[in-house]
Amino acid sequence: MIGNISILLFSSLFIFIITFYIYKKWPDLDVIDLYIIFILFHFGLYPFVRGLYFGKDVIFDFRHSNPLAIGLVFAQVLIIIAIIRWISLYFSPSFANNLKINSLIDKWSCVNKYILLSLYVWLILFQIISYYKYGVKTYIVESDFARIGKELPYWFTSMRTIYNQVAFLVFIGLFANLLRSKKYHRYFWFILIIIFVPFVTIYGRRFFLDMVAASGIFWFVYRQEDIFKLKFLKVCLLLLLTFLIFSNLFQAYRPVFQKVGKVNWDKLENPLSAALNFEATIHNLEARPGTWEFSFLVFNHQLNKPGMTTHGKINWEGFKSAIPRYFWPDKHFVLIDQILSKLYGVNPKSIDIGKNLFGVCQVDFGSFSLIIVPSIILLIIILLGFLVKISNNYPIFLWLFSGNILFFLINVEENGNEIFFMLRNIAIIMILFGFYAMGDKIFRAYLHKPREN
């Protein structure tokens, strides 16, 4: 019971500190603030809900857990956030403006509509094709992939690795146009979003929750609304209800859709009864471990046995896995769960938790994570500001740069070693941008070249 009380105490303090900070900053938010809000969801609200459940989830029973390990989870995150925010105060006003949410939304809305809608159609078709042509779900567990993965074409498996990033890019493009449009045009973009989101998030609630949260933040920030007024409580409750209904449907249809092979439509429940079955969601939240529990796992082991680190091995494996096999055909990489199961001497399934950046750097580098994580996030933020500046006259590339980095930042639950995939995507986009900018410059020079009579 001491563990649950500790979780409730520390998470409540965490929620109060972060909420007070957002209250003081609202609505003039930037990318760093957006990142902090998503950390609040994963390291504040979710642990608080978990603390109310005095029982065992899939992995942990916190009733008799070490309060010191629990406290270190929240202390580490707060210290890192404070360092990031403090250093960012020294950014120049012009550079800081490149990071403003309002400024980014304005620029996203300038993306070529034909490109945006083409990607929109392709992403929906890909979900349909992936089922009807290959009979597989979007995500395949390791055991199934070992059995059927070699039969899938390379373009298909490659597309799956970037599907969520591209879907997020299309989503922010659609939402930016929704915010910028007037009168009846707004309904057009709203309908597109309503159709799009269920298709691209059908295999996971986390991505859906990220989109709901991001859309709420974008809406209120762009409209300069004060969400701390009581009248907006109903909007927050509506967003929560939207997520719960989607979660209810997800839980009801999960056993049917999430399998290798074609869907048995006869097993689908009535949509109305499935949507109103809140018990399924509540039971899942009780059992499902949050990403903050991964940080607890790391600190708990390190308190029991100081120096228990992997010495950078997880990040090295993440680096290798981000390099396409086309350039490194003989590469061999180890999954993070296999590394940790060997380190802790447990079954990989007992550590099947979302691997966040805080926990990964802690298990890789120990207390140096207090230096390494802020350095990583600040370098990413500086990179974002620089890329926004140089691509300011090229909306599509600005959208690609900023969308990829934002996706990494808000994907708190799974961004442990995803930084290498994000940097790989940015490098590819940068090469394309260089060729495009050079070609555009040559073309403009040719147009303005004086012609001889």
C-alpha cells in the first residue's frame, strides 16, 4: 500500500507543478511546452490513475514497492524539464518565434493541397490494401513476423515503419487547414479528419490519444482561448468521452482485428453496445502498464544493484536498426527487450513496457541521463528552429521537418531510441530539400536571365 500512496503523492505534486507552469504560459505556447504537456499525460495523469488501483497490472504490483524508486522517476523528469526550459530562455526572440505553435500552424496550412490530399488517399488505401492483399494487420508481433515476414514485399514493410509519421504529418496539415478556414470550408476539413483518424489509428489507441490531445491543444492555442475557465471544462470532458468511446470500440474489436489473417466479420459486436461498454476500458487501464513504469523498473534495479547499466548498448542497437538494410545488408541488431531481459535476468514479456527516453538513457548511462537527455532534446529543438528558418519559403519541407520532429517529441511512450529513425528521416528530407532548393534557384535565375534580341 505504501507504493500506491507514494505514486499518488508524487504524481499529484508532478501534476500541480506542470499545470501551474502551463497556466502561467498559456496560450503563448511553443514546441517545448507541447512536449511538456505530453510528458504531463504520461508521467502525471497516467501514474495518478494507476495509483488509484490497489492491485497488480500485467507486470507490477506497486502496493509494496520502494517509494524512493517511485520518487526518483518523477524527480528525474522534473529536473530534466527544468534544465531544458531554463536553457531555452536564452534563445533569441526570432529563433524562439520559429518554435511557436501558432506560427507553425500558419505555415502548415500553406502546404500544397494536392500533395496533402494525395497522401490522405494513399494512407487510407494502404490500410485497405494491407488487409485485402496481404491479410495482415499493420503491426506484426515478433513471433508472427518470423513466420510470415519474409513473404512480405520490402516496400510494404518499409512503408509500415514510417506509416504513423506520415499519418501524423497529414493530420497536422488537415487540422491546420481546419483552423485557418472560414465558414463552410471548415466543415470540409472537419469531415476529412473524421474519416481519416479512425482509419490510421485502427490498430492502436496511443496514436489516437496523441491526435486527440494535439488537436485540442492546437485548437485552443490558435484561437487564444483560456482553457482554465470553467466554461471549457465541458470541452475537456467531451475530448475525454471521445477517447473513451474509441477505446471501448478498440477493446471490443481488438481480438478480431489484431490477428494475422483476414477478419472474421461475424465476430464483430454491435457498434453501439461496444461503444458503451466502459468496463472493458477500465479493466484494460487497470492492467496496462504505463511508460513511467519502465523508468521505475530501471531505478528499482539500480537502487538494488548500483551500476546496473548497459553502457550505451541500447542506443547503439537503435542506431543500427535505423540504417536501411539496403546500405547495411549484413547488419544484425538485438531488440531492446532482449537486452534488458538479459541484464535483469527475466523473461522479455515481463518487461514489455513502452520505452521512454528518460528510462532508456538511465539504463544506458546511469545518472549521466540528467545531462544526456536535456542535451538530446535541446539539440532536437535547436535543429527544429534552424530547419524552420531555412525552409520558411518552402512550406512543404517546413511541414516535413517540423512534423517529423514533433511526432518524436509527443511520442513519449515509445521514443526511447526512436531518435535515430527521426534523424534518418530528417537527413533524407534534407537531401531532397537541398536538391529542390538548388533546382528552384537555378530555375528562377533562368527565368530572370535577360534574353538577347
